[in-house]
Amino acid sequence: MLGIATIWAIALSTVATGSLAISMGTGLVPSFFGARELIAVATRGLLVGALSGGLFAALLAYRERGHSLTTLSSRRVAFWGFIAAGILPSILALATNGVLLPTSVLVAGTVAFGSIGALLSTTTLRMARRAELRLTGADADLRRVIP
């Protein structure tokens, strides 16, 4: 769980910080945004990514506990990733006191975060399958680096 949470934290932080940096560089956001805002976005991205990744790992471990890496469905893994990441905008919107977001903003945030979660989850599954194949494959000894 910790590994998946770390991967998701780094990925979401990179996407969020990179998006803000590009927006600042191209003038899409006001000029008063600076290094302080970049650090805040990076930190929040790390926290949200870690929470999403941890929730995804927990959902996957609980809901798919009878499956091996080879029998896991990519669609179901993407679904759990979408749920784990997509639910956070709703939770954060409900947690804020007095600030009402328009429904369209909430739906857009849910779909955007959910899509990123689906992408991260299927990528995580593919990485795990590739690592398992390299370790247990017929040519595992041929690809091993000899010290």
C-alpha cells in the first residue's frame, strides 16, 4: 500500500505542479502566483495523491483479494482507480464550510481526478505485471544483470 500511495503522490504532485508552472509561464494565471503557490500545490498534490493511492490500494486489496496479477481485469482496476481518485473532490467540497461549488465544477473535478486515477491504476497494474513477468518468465535468467 505504501508503494502505491507513494507512486500516486509523486504523480499527482507532478501533474498539479507542472500544470500550474506551465500556466504561470504562459500567462494563463495572474502574475501574483509565485514559488509559494507552487510549493503549496506540490504539497497538496502529494497529500491528495497519497490518500488516493492508499484508498486505491485498500479497495484493490479488499475487492480483488481472490485474484492474481494475471487474472485482474484492467477495466475493474481502472474502475477502482477512478473511484479512489474521483471521490476526493466530492469529499473536499463537502468538507469546506460555507463554500458552495457549482455542480459543473464538482463534476469536472470528479471526472478529471477520476480519469487520472484510472490512468494511474492501470499503469500500476501494467508495471506490476511486467515486474512479475521479468522475475518469473522463462528468460528471467537471461535478463538478470550479473554483478
